Amino acid sequence: MNLPIGELARRTGVKVPTIRFYEQIGLLPQPPRTEGNQRRYGKAEVNRLNFIRHSRELGFDVDDIRGLLEMSSQPQASCHQADSIARNHLAEIDRRIASLRALRGELSRMVEECTHGRICDCRIIEVLADHSQCKAEHAH
Amino acid sequence: MNLPIGELARRTGVKVPTIRFYEQIGLLPQPPRTEGNQRRYGKAEVNRLNFIRHSRELGFDVDDIRGLLEMSSQPQASCHQADSIARNHLAEIDRRIASLRALRGELSRMVEECTHGRICDCRIIEVLADHSQCKAEHAH
DNA sequence: TACATACCTTTAGTCACTAGAGGAATGTCG
DNA sequence: CGACATTCCTCTAGTGACTAAAGGTATGTA
């Protein structure tokens, strides 16, 4: 359990330069180094990095993650902060899912029409342009 | 129908600087200008920009959109290019939906546990760290 | 001990915007 | 007609979250 950065990368699915980047912006602590100045990591870093990766996949941004990580170091102190971060993301995720599902339907219909359509006059552009009004309000 | 850029922005939900940016990278054509050098747009630009915005929301990148826009100018020539672009995105969208749905479940469970949990020992961090292994393979 | 491989730092590039400075045009009200 | 708020103009630089490349050093195996 004295992993070089490449091993940490392999075990977490996070690329080597990204790990160094995370250290640079303070998401990962500076690990101990070998004589020759190479980083060595332990089990804690594997967990922490897995947490970071998964959070990024969930759509949390770096500041959110920083917050969550801080909280985890003060176990029960500020649970409802974590809750509110998660809650916000839940709403956002619901919005994204709804949007993607609607658009998936559109897209698959377009593909259908396009492949089996006569004269290949698929309306992909028109469809995308038409349906765009009905969501004009929610920026993101 | 001789809209200044702000009106175009209002009608499409795309911000003014973003419109200028789209012109700069060639997604929007250079519109005619007034005596005093201000851009004036017509109905065609409203459509085109709506199409662009909606495509971006779908997750198409600028190159894809450029491709789609080119195709739309040569009506039936290369429909199966549009088809393949759309098809690729269909797969990607399915992946994203699946991922979001899984994570939504996790997140909402966490929120539940956290709000109603005793002693407020919510496991948000642990949950995020634990579940991260089972998706280590699919990057992005 | 030679050598491939993995590591190091630093700088610059990517994508799709977004913000700000400093100034000119437009349109409305008196 | 003139003052004035608002919108517009260009240009440069900054953002977030990486990713790539250059040029050089450690590590570990044959």
C-alpha cells in the first residue's frame, strides 16, 4: 500500500495528470514523496479519489466536493449542509433527466424517419428548431 | 423583423455575448449592420439560433452542429450523415440517462436518510465513495 | 549496469462560454 | 432639438475542469 501515481490512477479511473491537477487545486492533499521526489499514496487516497470521481460524475462541481470533503472530516457537525448540496443536485438531475428523455424521443423518431423515410427528406434541423421554443425559459 | 442583437437574445434565450461568439466561430453568419455598425437579424437567424441552442442542450458539440447546419443547406444530399450524428448521440444520451437515473436514486436515498436519520450521521460521503467502484470502467 | 518505463515540473492548449473596459449608437421624453 | 438611459460595439482576459507536450529524473527488472 505505497502506490505510485500510476497505480492510483489505475485503481480509481482518474488520469494521472488529473490527479496532479486535483492536488494542485487542493482536492487531494500533498502526499509523501520518495527520495527521488515521486508521490506515494495509501488506501485513504484511493477512497478520497473515488469519492471525488463519483461526485464529479454526479455533476457536483469542485466547490461542492470541497464542501463535502470538509464536512466528512467533522463527522456529524454539518449534515444539513451536505443535505442541501445533495438536494440541489437532485433537482438539477431531475431537470436534466426530463430534458434528455424528451430529446431522446425526438432524436429516435428522427432516426427512424430518416432511415426508413421516403426520399430521405429527414427533418432533423426543423425538428430541433421547432421544439426549442417550449424550453426557452430555463437557462442553465 | 429587423431585430437588434438584444431582441434576438430575448427571443432565443441565448445571451448577447454568446451570439457574438457564435458569429465569431462561424455558427451564425455575419448579419447586415446599421449605419452605426449594429447587427440586425431576421426570422432565419431566430430559427437558426434556436436550432443551435437546442442542439447544445442535447449535448451536440459545436462541430456536430456545424455539420448539421451544413447538411440542412443541401437538403437531401447527405441525410445519413445527419443520421449517424444523431445515432451516436442517441447512444450517448441513453448512457447519460441511465447514469443519472441510477445516481438520482442514490442521491434521493441519501437525502432521505439524512433528513430523517437519527443522530444525523448521514452517510453521504461513504455512499459516494463506496458506489464508485462499480462504474470505474466507463470514463467521461 | 543498461534500459524501458514511469515519474517529475512547467507551460500552454482546449471547449464553450462569460466578464469587463472603454466607447459609440439608438430611441424616448421634455 | 437636446439630454439621457439604454443598448450596442470591439477587444482582451478570465472561467472550469481538465489535457497535452516538452524536457528531464527515478525506479525496477534483465
